[in-house]
Amino acid sequence: MVAQLLLFLEDGVRAYSQDYLDKAFSERDINWEMKEEIENEFRNTVKYIKEILDLAQDIGLSKTRLKNQADFYSFFGAIVELDRENANKLVFFCISLIIFINRD
């Protein structure tokens, strides 16, 4: 899962076969020019997701669609793209998401 998210950050949306994942990370073991940038973006995205979930503590992750791998990938991708575009959009999205998750 983490491997696919790291490749998403570097290459964008794609379907990744196990052979492709193995090859991509074998190549990156030798020389990965964007390693620091990609790792930082990954950590920041995970931090944003944690902050969102912390703000919506009464809703357990197991009760949301984020437990579904495809939905989590989509959520992760949305956070990344909004952050790349504009931090203000990300903040607005997070607030809207929390309101949506917490409504009865």
C-alpha cells in the first residue's frame, strides 16, 4: 500500500502490477533522485489525514469508507492534489469533510 502511494506521489494515478512495483523500487534502490521530496510529501499527507481524523474522533475510521483501500487511495490523492494546488483549498476541504463526517 505504501509503495503504491509513494509511486502515486511521483508518477500520478496509475494501475500498478506487482511486477511494476518490484521493478520501480529496484530502480529506486540504486538511485532515487526525488526520494527526499516524495518522502516529505508522503509524511505531510499522512499528517493532514491524522489531523482530520483527530478532529473527527467520534467517528472511528472503521465506520467510514476510508477502511476501503480504494476509497483511502482516493482520499489520499485528493489531499495531495489540494495541497499541491493551494493550502487554503486543503483547509476548506478538511473543514467541509469534518462537518460532513460528523453530521447525523
